[in-house]
Amino acid sequence: MINVIGRKDRAPIRTCLGCRQRRAQQKLWRFALDNSGCVIKDFRGMHDGRHAYCCQADSCLQRFFKNKKGLSRAFRQQVLGFDEGLQGLFGSEQ
Ligand SMILES: [Zn+2]
């Protein structure tokens, strides 16, 4: 048996809050929570703290927006709303 624990050559895996599937972090959109409890885009990882992830697909995004409970859990803080700019993600599926 080869000991693989401690290897760092694998991409980090995150869970999509839309479909709950685990995927490579780079294939997911990243979101952060601003000071007012509003979910914002954080594709470049500019914000510190906790993040939530979602597949780059409309179907997942739709469920992501409805999953306020899951989002609040991911951020460990109550999610009060969504940034208007997030609407622009619909249809930008890659
Ligand atoms: Zn998904």
C-alpha cells in the first residue's frame, strides 16, 4: 500500500450547494458573504473567511439560491440576501 495521506498534488475538492456533488474547486464558482449578510461573488478569493461553492450551471445556481439554509451553514452566519450582480451569472454557463 502506498501512503497517500499528506500528498498535496491534488486539487482541493469542494461541495456544490446546488447539487451537493463534490468537485474540483477550480470548476466551481466561489461565493463569500459581505458584512451585511449578503452573498457576493468571490471568484478570485479576495475575501477572507468562509466560502460557498456552486457548479457553473444554471440548474445548480437556481438551487444554490434557494438553499439559504445550506448557505447559512456554509458561512456559519445567517444569509440575509444576495447581491444583485449574481443574477448575471445565469446564462453564463461554461
Ligand atoms: Zn452543482
